[in-house]
Amino acid sequence: MNLTESYLKITKSPWVLSRKSGLFYRRRIFLDNVVEILSINRDAITHDEIQICFKCSDNREFLISEFDRNFKEVVDALKLTFPGIENWNKVSVGAPLEHRMLTLWSK
């Protein structure tokens, strides 16, 4: 495992999405608490990055990046429960160097 790489994992019982960076840093959310999902395009001079933001009922937000390992597998696993999440890359359409957001799913 590359210590600078982030990777995503879904567990079924309880239904949790976790993101691990390096050896020790890990964040997770319970997917039953998700109330809204946004796609965010952070267009910078150096690179483009699209992130998916999960907003939870307890006002927490959880970000995953298109550069995280297992990103596409996570999106595929969640598209039945959160229809619209498969359109995460549609936010990239727009003017260069502009910060854009698109609501993918809302409860």
C-alpha cells in the first residue's frame, strides 16, 4: 500500500463508507444518515479534481475524491440506493478555473 494514497471501502453491516489515508487516518460515515449528495469540481491551475460530498443528518460532511482508490467501485455500489450518483462527472462542464457544485441526490 502506498502511504500517501487514499482508498475507499464500503461495509454492509453496518452500512458504512470509510476513507483511509496512510496508516492511521480514517474517516467514516453511516450511509443511512446521508440526506444529500453533491458533486464538487475544484478546478485549479495545477489540476482538476472532482469530489463527492455526502451531507449527513447530523450536519457532518464527508468528501471522497475521484483520485481515491476504489472510487468507481464505490459509485457503482451506491447507485441503486442513491440514484443520480453515477452522474458525478457532469459537474465538470463549465468555464475553466470555476468552482462548481451539482446536487446528485437528495432525501
